[in-house]
Amino acid sequence: AEGATHVGTFDNNHRAAFTLAEGATHVSMSNNNHHAAFTLAEVLITLGIIGVVAALTIPSLIYKYQTAVLESQFKKQYSQLSQALMMMYRDKGVALTPKNLPRYAFSDYFKSYFNVIKDCGNVNINTKGCITYSPSEDNVYNMTLYKSYTGSSINFGFMDDGALILKDGTTLMFEQGSQAEVVGYFLIGIDVNGFMKGPNRFGHDVFVFKVDASGNLMRTKDTMVREICDKNSTSDLNGYGCAIYALTQKDYFKNLPKT
């Protein structure tokens, strides 16, 4: 620049251009490459804090995400189930009651309204790729695959009269035998994400509905399914009555028991 007599440069092979103020005769350039840095202790403390925060928040976020997915799946499957039942009632032209359909035939008629990849028939010990109970179990009344609303033993005896595996993995289960004949209506259970995927707990991803004579999914209280959906209950039917609450309580899925 005009009037300049000396320009100092960094010694790191990089040149910097400066315009000297009027009357300046020298610019001093520093080659100091030292910068402020965290000590190892400070880094470890910071990482520790991040770890604690993550440990406290990540499980909660995962749980919220999982329950949100279950809620979405439940609503979707409930809608599809309702539509299929209405079409079946329309096509059959008779009331959908045990006295109007042969024993164990309800699921045979019903499956034509879905993309079924496997008809498992009645729940038993030998059917591969289907809901079964293990050789160490006495029967379906105390099976280990499914659990109650609170994670204890569930009585699966009201859902053992047939099972359909759909293409998307959804599992439909039926009470269409002697118990249905006694009470006068069929029961349908739906595992909204399939029996191969957890949590496999009634009231979480498994919901039970009654089918009335007109093909509607009944949501009223009933003595057969006991309307048990209680965080404090030890009943082996706890969870059979959760569908009505999942449909009517806004925060139902946000308040599922975690144990």
C-alpha cells in the first residue's frame, strides 16, 4: 500500500494481504498457532453428562414411539375388520351368530375378505408358523406366547378356535366353538402387528371384540370378556376387555403398563 515500508507474514506459507492505514510503516504478523482447548477431564465430564441425559430420555422416547405405532396399527386394523364384517353380513344375508353358521365355519367365511397367507385352524401344538403352545405347556389356557395386560399369564382359551395370518403380518384369532354357542356371538381377537412380533400382550397389541348379529364390532360391556383392563388385576383374563378403552380413551396407548 502507498507509504508502506514493511509487511510481516505468517510462516505457514500462507500470505495475507492487508491495507495499511495512512501513515503506518509496519504491520506485525503473529505465527502463534496455539488455541484454547478442553482438557481430558472436561471432555470426560461432558461425555458423562451426555450419557446420563441419554440414559434418562432415550428409553422414554423409544417407548413413546412404540406405543404411537401400536395405536396407529390398532386404528387401521379396527377399521379394516369392521368393514370386512359389514361386507360379510351383507353378502351372507343372515345374522352373524353361532346358530346361523356351522361350528368353526365363521373364520372360513370371513377369510375371503382378507389377503390371507396362512389358515392356521385351531390353535394347537403342531402347526408350524402359527400360534401354538409348547410341549412344556399343558394347553392354551396358560401359554407363554401371549401375556395379559400386565404381563402375567393369560387364559387363551377364548381365542383358540382358529387363526388367520394376513399378508401384512396381522393375526386374527377366533372364538367360534362351544363358548360362542353358549353366549350367542362370536369373538374376534386381533394382533395388530402379528404374533411373531411383540409385545404380544392383551390390551397392548392384542384386542378382543364381540361380533353382533348385524356384523358390527360390539364395544359394550360384557360378562364373557369381563371387561378386565386393569393395571392392578392379576386375573388371567386381564386385557380381554381393553378394546373399548383403546377406542374411547384419548391417551389410552400413552398409559400402557410397562411391566
